[in-house]
Amino acid sequence: MERPKGFLGGSVHDAALRTADVLAVLTPWPGNTLAPGTPEERSRLIEVLRDYGESEAACLSPADLTDLRRSAARLRPVFAAADAVAAADQINALLAERAHPPRLTAHGNASGWHLHVDSSDDAPWGEWFLTSSCLALAVLMAERQAPPAAFCASPSCGRPFVNIGRGPYCSPACGTRERVAAHRAAGGAVKG
Ligand SMILES: [Zn+2]
């Protein structure tokens, strides 16, 4: 499905998922097997961006990639926030530093009307990613009244994910693995 660039409205959730998926490629976490700067990492990033409708992602320059990596790193504290107050503080600080006044764009009729807080439709990739991520995470947090994102609580995973209230793990697989491990640990303690 093609999604317009930075589309917000019906797809705040998609935009937040895109943020988590890009961080999963461009930032370190225990289960991340993609080495920074490799062709595999670049291919995966392009694949993720295309999945979210960013068809021009194939043209990413090395400078764009560096810029995106820097923006992804800036978003990590939002995911690491211990509670809603900390998450709001982190998002507000990034918005105060990087966001421009909200403006509606339809990319010259190439998409539906939606909200951007970057400087222009031609803003660099890193600026677009950082500001659209902050906007999506802010809207999601206001909707859910809880931190909008986190790192998976499984020590062997640690993947960045969007918090939709299904617990501290990024996937059912991680939740099951950790419950089995906890059960085994408890059993061992009883026998021990
Ligand atoms: Zn996980």
C-alpha cells in the first residue's frame, strides 16, 4: 500500500511504526544484526521506508543516511523514557529544537492533505524523519495517555517498538520466550 510522505491523520500509528522500524535498522540494540554502514543496512533501510510509501528512498545519498542515523539516535531517549512525563519532556525538547510551525501540504496534489512540521516539502531526510516522528509520537501519546514507544524488555531482543498497550515486549514471540524463561527460573528456585 502506498502511503503519502509524512501522512498524519488516519495513520499516526503507521508513522509511529515507521519511526520504530527505522530505529530498528539504524540504531544499536541487542538483537540488531545489521552492521552500521554496510550495504545490507542500506538495503534494509530503503525497504523499510518503501514499505511506508517513501518511494524516493532508493535515492538516499551517504549524507542522507548519516543524517537519518543522527536523527534516529536523537529519538532513542523518547523510547528509553521511564514514564509519560519523561517521554513528554523528551518529545517536547526535540519539537522545541527542530520543529517548524505546523503546515498542511498535499505535495502538489500528489497526496491527501496532511500535517508536516519540517521546514519545507524539500527538507532533508533527517529533518523530515525527526520532526514527523516527534509529531506522530506526540499525537499517539496524547491519544493513549502513556509513553508512545519503548525498547523490548527481553534482554536478548531490546528492539525499539511502538507501545500499543500490549506489555513491555516488541512481539508475542518475545513475550512467550521471557515467560517460559521466568517459569523455568522459578521452577529451578523451587527445586534448588
Ligand atoms: Zn523483542
